[in-house]
Amino acid sequence: VGIVGAGQMGSGIGLVTAVHSKLNVLLVDQSAEQLKKAMDLNKKLLDKDVGKQRLSADDAAAALKRFRTSTSLGDLSGADF
């Protein structure tokens, strides 16, 4: 799943997709800094879910591994959706 924009909405959609649909996610943004912020926030949210026992640590780690990030829209050419 390719997502353009690593703001709050884009990173949130990616997180839900990676956790619940167990699909690989490519998060694309023009700013490498924004991509880092989005991934840091996703890790923080997953850690919070693990702490509240909503998600296992293994499932959280697996969800993070499903993410790739890029600053190039061309990388979306392999995305199915």
C-alpha cells in the first residue's frame, strides 16, 4: 500500500494498515525529516498499545517491519494500492 504524505493522517492510515491488514506500507513524503517524525510517532503509538496489552510486542515489531519510507514518488510504481 502506497501512501503519499507522512503527516498525521498519512502515517495513521499506514499504521492501521500495517497492524490490522498486515500489508506492507510505503510512506512517501518530500521531507525526510517528516518521514522520521512519522515513524517515531508510529513506534511510540505501538509501544503504548503494547504497554496497554492491546498488542503483543512481536506484533508491534512486525508492523514496524512492514514499513518502508521514501522521498521519491517514483517508488510508488510498485504499489498495488
